[in-house]
Amino acid sequence: MPALQYSKEKKKDATASDQDLSLVSSIRKLSPPSEGTIRLFDRTDYYQAFSSSALFIATHHFKTSTVLKYFGNPSPSHSEPLGLPSVTLSHAVATSFLRDALTTKQLRIEIYSQEKGGGTSYKWKLIKEASPGNLSQVEDLLFSGSGAAELLQNPVIMAIRVKPSEKTGTTVGVAFADTSAFELGVSEFNDTDLFSNTESLLIQLGVKEVLITPEDKSNSYDLQKLKQLIERCNIVVTERKKSDFNHKDVEQDLNRLLRGNLQASTLPEFDQTLALSSLSALISYLSLLSSPHNFGAFSLKNHDLSMYMKLDASALRALNLMPDPSGLSGSNKNSSVFGLLNRCKTAQGTRTLAMFLKQPLINLHLIRQRQELVHCLMENSEFRQTLLDTYLRFFPDFHRISKRFQKQNASLEDVVRVYQAVVLLPGLVTLLENGVVEGDEEVEMGEEGEGEEAEGKSQKEKWKDLVEELWLNKLREFTESLSTYQQMVETTIDLSELSNHNYVIKPEFDDSLVNLKDKLETIRDGLDEVHQEVAEDLGFETDGKVLHFEVNSLFGYCFRLTRKEAAAIKNKKRYIELKNQTNGVHFTTKRLKELVEEHRDVTKEYEKKQSSLVKEVIGIASSYCEVLETLNHVIAHIDVIAALATSALAAPIPYIKPTVFEQGQGSLNLEEARHPCLEVQEGINFISNDCNLERDVSEFSIITGPNAGGKSVFIRQTALIALLAQIGSFVPCSSASLPIFDSILCRVGAGDSQLKGVSTFMSEMLETSAILKTATKDSLVVIDELGRGTSTYDGFGLAWAISEHLSTVTRASVLFATHFHELTALAQTVPHVKNLHVVAHVEEKKDSLTGKEITLLYKVAQGICDQSFGIHVAQLANFPEEVVKLAQRKADDLEDFGQEDEEENQESGEALMKTTLPSSIIAEGTSLVEQFLSDWVSRTSTGAENGEGEAGDGKGDDEVLEKELEGLKEVYEEWKERLEGSQWVREVLSKTA
């Protein structure tokens, strides 16, 4: 017998081993996944990943190798020395991983399933594919259950086609799609050779994936640069064959996809042939024509770049607009502007806030509308709180529900969730009609450009008009059109069962349901009678003992007694034992078995009838999708405005309403400006600063000062305040006025990307080149520590040339933080360049390693700072004592070396004169000398024009030179009194004598 048992176990192990070998063989026969692709295998009850996919999931998701198991033998190529690595994921874990992989890690996903009829062998079939821009096949996994609102924006995918031309430059035709919202878009524009407009479009739309054509000889160079740009923006690049970018069939495709009866060829977007070829590639890649649910569901729009402020990828990172996708910033929501402002109560509001931040407005009228709505909710605290707690928090994501309705995979719960929101609409309308009261503070709305209608109205009337125009008119329409939806739900769904989380059709809704329900009630009465009879027969009603009557998963309704109480069963023929376990004896009777079978049959028939009725109800509900989508936009807008108002009041110092001027008018003036994210960090007492970029006076500011002194914070908070003002938000200042900027361009802290062949310095130069070619006089440019990635001389040369170009040619508003103190001399030649510095208190201290003690005050003041205090900051960072001493010694050696060189230069007359005079006296003296020289040059050139000293007139070069010197002496005699009246000129003349 033991030998037989051993033989069975051995055979079982051999079978398991054969299955493992078959599995390993089938996986290795598949072609390896492409780079950036994770492959999952659906095993019905769980998912599995093998090979490189398993290693990636273990390392990046589970963060441990203990979850790995190895199957079969080592691979012939020795790439798997322990066998085929495998990791198992439950459905919940797989869903979590898919969300992270597709939305954060920007990976592609392939899901395989075993083909039926394979027997013991494994044959795999690709059943689902997904990428960051194409989630349609895995939407059921991503947007089901908790975590469905984790996406900050709907995934947008774009196709780009480039056409270079010597006459018109580079033309870019783009098409983009948001399949979640059933939206298609096109745009066609001329771009620079660095594709700065394309970069702005990618940021505005929040693109996750881009389709491009393979390179060809005509535009390979442009495509290579475009590809590098897309990758720098952390967007997935997918190459598609050229035949996909063919717009011949796009007209008939659009006729099937677009809603309405209008022919696609009559649309104005149809003139953009390059964009339409990109749209053709998108339709093919997304397989939009393969699903009938897409027919007549899409809208087509043209995206105008000039409608919004341009932001580049560097600005998005430098200003910390969105949460760090890598998760390195931790769980602190205040580490990004989005996290700070996101007090939205709805998923649609959260997505809209992300869109606001990436698409700041440049239309003054729309900006002021948002400002007034935010102001209204700030001043009416009870109104705002009721709006948030009583209404907004109960609105579902109509967009996601509508998508399920259209794809016919919604449930009765979705129908009820919409109904519960519809019931709230009349109350919301009443609140908006009566909730606005006069604010505590009168703020004029009728500013220049708002029109004459606003004049003579009270603040309350202006607010009510705005609420009426933007919210109430639409909500009243929705309330009326959705009243029939409410009646339909109340007629068909049993609302009394909602408290038990049961979503069922009313039995009274259908006669057959009534009959089936009556049958079920009769059967339940029979079950109660049997229970009563058995209890009396066994005597459990007289002695106080309990006869358990319960539902078993295997037997249905049955009786249960403890083993001790089971001794009361005397009639073994009447009572049929089902099972005998430690928890008691389960038994039934002949009559009970009949009732259980009848109950099971009627219940199945009832559920089948319910299911058919549920489909009808969901079909009716799906006809309201267009209304729900429009309602979704209004609710999202209300939610974002309420979030901005709440955030403005929740700040340590409440935000204020900025004064915004038309583009090109007014100057940027901020008083006591603060960084919104830093001021809310624990343990920080934020130091506010003023900032003035006044046109023709101080439009270019150079900021110097010690490391860690607050230069970067100062320039970033200024750019951030400008952006917040243009989304309609209040800003963290005591007073703020600023013009509309057409773009915010940043060059702050570039990092290298060795895998992409882009060094730190090259990345810095690419960003700066884009700024030089993109910036206009209406741009706000923020540059931090330009030129650090190369030698000091090259870096300073580049910094000077770039600063001079921006200040004299572009004339943009610029904040330039630098450690090149020589750059401050630009203020002496360009009148609207001003020098600022961050203040640090330096105290002589003998016991300090550097001989000085520095205290950073984080205050920005006028003037320059000629020291960086890098070694002092290193000491504050607790550098080892011997390292600080060595650094100080080497710095002193270089300083002495520099002084020796300077002395030599002074002896040769080539060094600049040092002086202790104030900068104002130096600037006045310099200006005087410039005027003197200009006067001399003008007289000399006038003489030349009159024919004096021309070639061939018989006068030699010496004679011409002598005449020019005489002219110089004459001019000097006229200017002598003014020149000698300047203290700086006298000092220079005395040192050069």
C-alpha cells in the first residue's frame, strides 16, 4: 500500500513538472515584448507575468524579489540562469499595477489569454493592448471601484506629421483624441526649428502618447529633433508606418464617427490636409471603426494655440504645477500647485483644475469672470459651505457613467447614482438663486473693458448676473430635461431596497414580475411552515433550544443542530442528513427539498426577467448621455471655482484679487509676494518680497546673492503668481497688478538624460535656445543659474549674450538669477536692467572655520552682491570640518592668484579700475563719459561728411590723426568743467595719469 501511494505521488509530481515545462516552452516561443512593454497572462482567477515583465513587476511594484518563482530549466541563452521567472498578481493587485504602469510609469501593456481547446498544452492569444494614450480596452479595469478618479486628466493621444518647406518653414499638422470624452481635434501651424509651438500644445492638452512616422530623407533631421522633444516631455513615442498617415479615407471615416448629419467635408477643419493625415493615423491606431458604440459619438474641434498662455515642459517642472509622477516628492499634497489647490469634491472638478493649470487664459474678460466668481464664493462663506457639503460632494462622475451607458456595460447602480444627483438639482438651483449676498468688501467689477452695463450695479447684482449667465441658465435647462429621467427611475426601480444596497426593478413595473414575486412569497411562507413543523416535532419550542434554519451555499435552505442536540432526531426516515461536521449536523426533509428546488427555479426566472428589464431601463438612461455630459462641465466648473475660493481662504494669509491688464499694458507689481506651496509647509515662517518689472524702467532684473539665499524661490513665485492670476485665481500677495503674459518660459535646473544622449549642459542650451526663439515682449522669462554646466568663461559669455539679447532685442519681462557677479555690469549699459540681491548678514567670527558667520535673511533688496558664500553655505550644511578648511584654503589660493594677475593687468593698463564709490555715482560718471565721447564722435563724423580727410585729398594718415586729436581737445575743453565735477571721473583720471 505505501508503494502504491508513492507511485501515485510520483506520477502527480511528474504531471506537474510536465505542465510547468509546457508552460515555460509556450512562453519562450512568444516573441519578446518591445521595450517599455509589460506582458500579463490572464489565468482566469489571477494574472501572471513572466521573464522580464515579472522582474520589472517584482522590482518596481512589489519592491521585493521574494514574490518571484522560477519554472523549468535555465534558458539556452543563459539569460534565465534559474529558470523562467514568474510573479502572480491577484485581480486587485493587477488593477493597481495597470493604473500605475499606464498613468505614471508610461508603459505599454499586453494581456494574453489561453486559447480554448488547448488541452494540457498552452496556446496564448493577445486579447487586450493598452498604452498611456489608449486605455479603451482596459477601461473596465482602470475605472472600476476605488481609485477610479486617480487620473488627473483624461488620457490624450496625438499624432504629428511634419512638412518642411524652404518658403514657409516647418509646417506641423497634429490630430489628437480623447476617447474617454469622445473628442477628436486637429490643428495645423508653422513652427520653429525647435518645435516650441508643438511643445506648448503637448503641455496644454496633457498628451500621454504621440504617434509619428518613421524617418525619411526629406525630414529625418526634423523628426529626430521632434522625437527628442517629445521624450524630454516624458511622453511615450510610438512609430507608425507611413501608409497610416494617409487622408484619402478620412472623410468617410469621419462621416461614421462624428455626431450630427453634417458631412465632414463641409467642416472648416477639413482644409487642414496635414492634420487630417495625422487624424487618419489616430483612427487606425485606436481602431475607432471596429466598435459600433463609436459611430455618431465623436465631436471634432480645432485647437487654437493662441487661446491660452504658452507653457513649456521646463515651466511645468520648474513651477511644480503638477504632482511628481515618480512619487519622489512623497505623499505631501502641498508639494505641487495642483495638490495645494485641489479641494474639489468631484472627479470631474479635479480633472478640470488640472486643465485650468495647463491652459491659463489670455482673454481678459474670461479671467475677470472667474475672478468675480471666486470672489463671490469667498465673501459668502455660508453659501460656499452649503454648496460644497450639501451638493457638490454628492455628484458622481457623469462623464464616466455616460461612457458606460454608451458602451452598454452600465449597471442599475449607475442609473440610481444619476437619479440621486438629479434629485439634488432643484435644490442647487434654489441655492444659486438665493445664496449670493452682499460681500463684506466692495470691489469694483466695472473695470476698463468690462462694458457700460456693469456701471451703476451693486456688487451683489453683478455677482448674481454672473452666476445666472454661467451656471443658473444651464442648470435650469438640465433640471427640466432630466425631470423625465427622475420619473422613469421612480417608476421602474424599487427605491425602498437602496438602504440594503439592492438595485432591483419594482415588481409592480411588470405583470410577470408580480406573478413571480407572489410565487416567491408563497414559497417563503411554505419554508416558514416547514420550519415551524420541524421545531414542534423535535420539541425545540418548549425547552428553549434553537433549531437553526439557514441557507447553505451547497444545499440551499436546510436545518442545523449541534451534535449534542442532534440526538433529538428519532425519525431517521423523515429527516435526511446532509452533512455532519464539527459545527453541527445539517439535515433537511422531503418537503423542504421540494420547496428549495422550487425557490431556486422561480428565483432564477425572476432574475432573468429582472435582467431584461434592467437592460431596457439602462437603454432609456443612455439617451440622456448628451445632457449628462453638458451637466458634467457645469458641475466641474462650479467645483473648481469653489476649490479656488476655499484654497484662497485656507492659506496662512488669505490670497487677494489681482488687478490684471490687457496684454502689453501695465507692468508687473507685486507687494509682499509669497510662494503658495512653501508658505504652507510645516516649520516655515515664509519671508515675503516685493517684485517690480516695470516696462522701460525695470523690466529685466538680475538677482545675485548667496547660495540657498532665496533667489530661486523669488523668481519662481513671481512666475507662479502670474500663472495663477491668468487662471482666474486669487494670489498670495498683499497687492498685485500685472499684465497678461502670452507665455511663461523657464530655464531652471536642467537634468541630464544619458540614455537619450542629452547632457546637462546640452539640455540647458536647448531650453535657452527655445526661449530666445519663442519669447516676445509680452513673455515672462525666468532663468536660474544659466551657464553652470561649462567653464566659467564660456558660461559667463553665454549668460551675458543671452541677457543682452533678451533685454535689448526681445524686451521680454525677465528674472535672471545668477552667480556671475560680472553680469550686473549690464545695468550700466541698458537702462531698464536693474540689479537685485538677496540679503545675507555677515559677521566676522574668529572661531568660525571661514572666519565669518553668515545668516541668510531671504529678503530681496536693490543693488548687487559680489559674493556667493558657497563655502559658508557648505558649513551650514554640516560639511566635515577638514573639507571646509580645505575648500577655504583653495579658495584663498585662487583669490591670491587672481589678485596677482590683476596687479599685472593694472601695470599694463588693461585692468578695470577698482573703486569704493557708490554705484549711483559710478553710473552718473559713466553716463557723462558716454555723452562726452558721443559728442566727439558726432563732430568727427560730421567733418568726414563735409569732405574733410577723405582718401585721395593729399592728406596723410598722420595729418588726419592729428586733426582728430585737436578735435578731441576742443571737445574736452567744453566738457572739462562737467567732467571734473564728477567724483568718479576725477578718480579714474588720477589713476590713469
